[in-house]
Amino acid sequence: MEKIDIPKRTVYRLSLYQRCLQQLKEEGVDTVSSEDLASAAGVKPTQLRKDLGYVGQVGTRGLGYGVGTLSGAISGIMGTSSVLQPVVLIGVGNLGAALLRYSGFRKEGFEIIAAFDADPCHVKSTTEEMGVPVHHVDGLGDYVKQHGVKMAIIAVPGSAGQSVADVLVEAGVSALLNFSPAVLSVPDDRVVNQVDLAAELRSLAFFAS
Amino acid sequence: MEKIDIPKRTVYRLSLYQRCLQQLKEEGVDTVSSEDLASAAGVKPTQLRKDLGYVGQVGTRGLGYGVGTLSGAISGIMGTSSVLQPVVLIGVGNLGAALLRYSGFRKEGFEIIAAFDADPCHVKSTTEEMGVPVHHVDGLGDYVKQHGVKMAIIAVPGSAGQSVADVLVEAGVSALLNFSPAVLSVPDDRVVNQVDLAAELRSLAFFAS
């Protein structure tokens, strides 16, 4: 499990570099300088070089990185899979329902195989509407264990975030994408990425006014 | 325009503190220590104290911060408004459509007053479906100028991100929430917050596998 030793933000940036490299491949570009790749990914060249140290790629002075070689090296670390990664989504309110309807997850290799909600009204209407089974949240832990689910998307109100995370962690989920405003505590061997849309908007409003 | 001098990430964290303070107010709590407030917001106490320096609040040793006083001071800096802030959304694909259906923006004080797309098929179906007018992207600049819009949400493919941002900047938009994978270049007096869902998911998948 050597990969666990790569810092969380480095893994995030490696996925940015990988996307830029795929773009370059499609454009028929063979080599790229660290400056150009860093610029395309929105990071500093020193950061890029440090990150690429984790994948054992240092580039060649004056020549830069081979696009195919570097892309392959990152894939080797990050893993590539032709199988859709199963994901559960908890909280089928406005945001959760919007995320269920968003087909971009599948395109990126993720399949929401089930959703969970505490409100039976949501459960019924959305099961019919969305093509994804929506269960009562009481069954979350058992479902996750039975299906060996390792990733979850949390879209519940902030007050319910931690208790949902606790159930997921206990059931073996190792990676959480948290859209709730709650700051989640999880054991050190689990990872949480938080996307706080309300905070993003409010901070932008400050600059817009 | 003194507020422009507050760093972008500080503004973001102030909005987190504000949410925590509102929660405390609802719970009837009068004072809070910097440690407790920092923990609730998911930041280090030293970071919190530094950030609160920008709003002129230093707290009282042994007593902490007055919840109402601090909340009022942050509101004074961040601004509060009973008027919904008008926002345009560009790109009514899967993600853009999901965001249009998400009612959480309105709850946070933002109203998507119009959407724009380059594809007339999207334009037609979504205008009827969503209750928000969806225009052809050719009219974006004029619309923004006419309505004095200062905030925009970008949900176009990465290849179109920068050109859309250029139109918005030229038309006077000062704050962009960018869901496209493109890294956007804007003048120094404009602000971009990026939410890259695909990169969040891919980096989580690394830890889940």
C-alpha cells in the first residue's frame, strides 16, 4: 500500500496533470515542459516538479517530459480501471437529487449504485424518477458492507453529516466526497474531500459587491 | 474598497466562521473560544485568530469571542443583503442543468436569472423545463451589461471555459464560480473559485482502491 504515502493534495494535482496530458495526447503533442504543464494545470512549476517526484519522473533538462511516458507513469500510480467504481449517495434533497441526475460521474468512471435518504417522501418519488434505487438511510451500513462499497457522496444537511460519516466509516467506506457544510472527523486511514458550494458562493459575493 | 485587500482564502474562511456563528446563535450560545470556533470551521486556531484580525476582532483572553458581536463584525465586512444577488449560468449540459435545478443557491441569497448555452437543442428544452430563460451564448455579453450582473457560474466543457470567461470579464463580471476543468486566466481585479468535481472524484478513487 505504498500509494497511501502520497499526500492528499498531491493525488488531487496528479489527477489534474493526467487530464492535461490526455488533452496534449489528443492534440498530438509528444513532449511538454514543466512550465507549460504547470501552467495548464494552474500550479507553480516548482510544485509540479515536486509532485512528479512521487511518480519517479524528473523530466530531461531542455526537453521536458515525454507526454506518453509521464501519462503512463501517473496512471501506474493512480490506477486505471475499466470497471465503474460503485458509489453510494446519501441525502436526496435538492443538491443530492441534482447530483443523481448528473451523468458526469459515470463518464469519469463512477456509478452511483444506490441513494439513501431519511425522508420516505423523497425515497418514493426519487426511486421512480431517477432510475437509481433510493433506500431508507437505516439500511445504509448493511448495504455498504454487502456491496463492498468504498466511496460515498454525502449531500445531507450539515447537522446529519457526521452521523452519516460515522456509519459509512464503520461499514468500511474509505473515501468521502462531502457536499454537506459539516466538517467531518474520520480516522486517519480514510479521506474526505469537501465541496462547500454555499461557502464558495458567499465568498464570491464579497468580491462581486 | 478596503475589502479588496482581504485575501481570497480569508474571505472564504470568514464565510465558514459566519455559518458556525449563526449555528451557535440558534443554539443560544453567547460566547465561543477561538479553539472551539476553529474546530467547528475545520481550521487551526492560529489561522482563525489571523483571519479575525481582518475584521478587527481579537477576542478576550479566557472569555473568547462574543457570538453576536463577532457575527455582526463579519457581516459588516462581508456585507449582508436582503436582495437576491443576480447570477448567470453558462453551459446547460448535465452539470449545468443539475445546478439550475438546485434550489440551494436561492436559499443562500443568489438567483440564477438567466442561463446560456451554445447548443440550441439544450436551449429549447431547458427553457421550458426549468423556469429560467436559456439564451444562446452569443447574447451573453450584452445581457450581462444590460442587467449589471456581477457573478457567473461556468459549467461549459473545458475547451470553452476561457472564451466564456473572457466575454464575462469584458462585460463587467467580477466573480466567477468555475465548474469547468479549464484553469481560467482573469485580470487581477476579478476572482475565480474553481470546483472540479471530476478531479475530486478521481483523487478520492485513488484512496478508495
